[in-house]
Amino acid sequence: MSGFDPITRNRLRLWLRSERAFGLHSVRAVPEADVVAPAVAATRVVRMEAPMAKRGIAPFPMAAVELPLAAPPVASPFDAPALGRGQKVVQLKLMDDGEVSLCTRCRLHSTRTHTVFGEGNPEARIFFIGEGPGENEDLSGRPFVGRAGQLLDKMIGGMGLKRDDVYIANIVKCRPPNNRVPALDEVQTCTPYLVRQLEIIRPQVIVTLGRPSANYMLGTKLAMNRMRGVWHAWRGIKLMPTFHPSYVLRSYTEEVRAAVWSDLKKVLVELGIPVPGGRSS
């Protein structure tokens, strides 16, 4: 697949994996000049060498499909009409029970007790994204229920909100061993679930908790002190990075706590929610 651009190569690789059950084991790329007219030279034809009769299509030994050499523009799911609350509940439940809880796509599944899908209001205006489940979360199947979760609850309460008012999830759905930072391939494998959660819920503001989630959402490797406290955006949704509650517990200083509260106040002001105490600065 070396002749394809990275995006198309990755799509083809994922497609091949799903097609193996139908007998597809290899592909052969042939020069565009042999099969493509000049008017459609922007595509590469790939011949699928598989027993297509197994799929009930036709008893031909080969079939052909045209793959774009560059990823075509795709309409954002955010361009589609928003779902109603009931539809959101159903879609999230189906994804949790039918996909995430059964997922074995990366190594993390082999050491988990439970997957930790996420929870909260399907119509939340604020979506908190952490790093990954810890021991307590792995045992319960719920996000942020340990000491860090208790502090997050206090942070949410300090905003004048309840846990049921927001949505909480992580960039990976299974606990990394020893609570280590999720590896790059684990993040790449698992985050499509997170993206779909965001597409379903459509929050107005995303709050990332800690560096790993901020780095993933923003596609950067910057340190937290370069990201937090400043508005960013993810696919048109405003995003505010702040410190992870675990970091706050480890560095429980007035300066760190003030920084987090400053970040959360900006979220309230952005959403037009009154700041408890009446101070927005």
C-alpha cells in the first residue's frame, strides 16, 4: 500500500480487516493508465482478489473498486440535524453495550475488569474529557469515582452545577496498567468512540482534564502551562484545557486551585451561566 497517501492507506487497511471474514486476503494495485480514463485520473483502482461468490455478489474471481488518492471532503456529522434526547440515549446505549463493552481492538482489553464508557447528561452543554480509567473506575465501570472523581464533583459543584448536568468520559475506555499514560496506538484505536460520543451529544464547550486529553483533542504536544486557561477549538466546539484533578491532588496549592477555578469560570461566562459569588474575573 506504499503508493497511497497515509489517510487512504489507513482506510484501506481498516477495510481489509473487516473484509477478511468474506475471504479477502490481498489487494493488487494496478497503474491508473491501464484502467482509468484521464477524466478520473485522481483515483487509483485496486483489484480485490477474493472469492466474491461467498458474498452472493457474483462468481467472479476479481472485483475492482476506485479509491481516492486524496481524502475527499466529507460532510461533518455536526452538519446533520441534532438528535433528540431519546435518540441520543439510545445511540449512546447501543454504542456502550454493543461495541465498547465487547471491544478487543487494543491490548488494554486483556487487563480490564470493566470498560468505562462515560456518563452524564446526553444533552450536556459541558463535556469533560479525562485521560483514562483508574483502579476504582475499572472496578465500577464508571468514570471519575475515586479521589480524583470526588474532586471533580467538587469542581462541578463549585460551578453551581451537578454531575448529572454535564457529561464525563475519557480518551480511552479501559484502564492502562498501573494507571500509566495511554500509549499512542491505544489512543488512536479507542478515540473514535469518544469522537462519536461528542458527535451525538454535541456539547457547547469541551473541558479537557490533564495533558493527554488536551494533546489528543488539539493535536499538539504542548505542555499544560502552554495550553490551559486559553480558549481553543475542536471541530467548531470551544475547548478549555485545565489541570486533571489527580494533578490538583498532588499539587494542592493555592496557585493550582486558583488556576483551575479561573479556567472553569471562563467556561461559565462563555455559556452565560452565572458565576457563583458573582465574580467572573
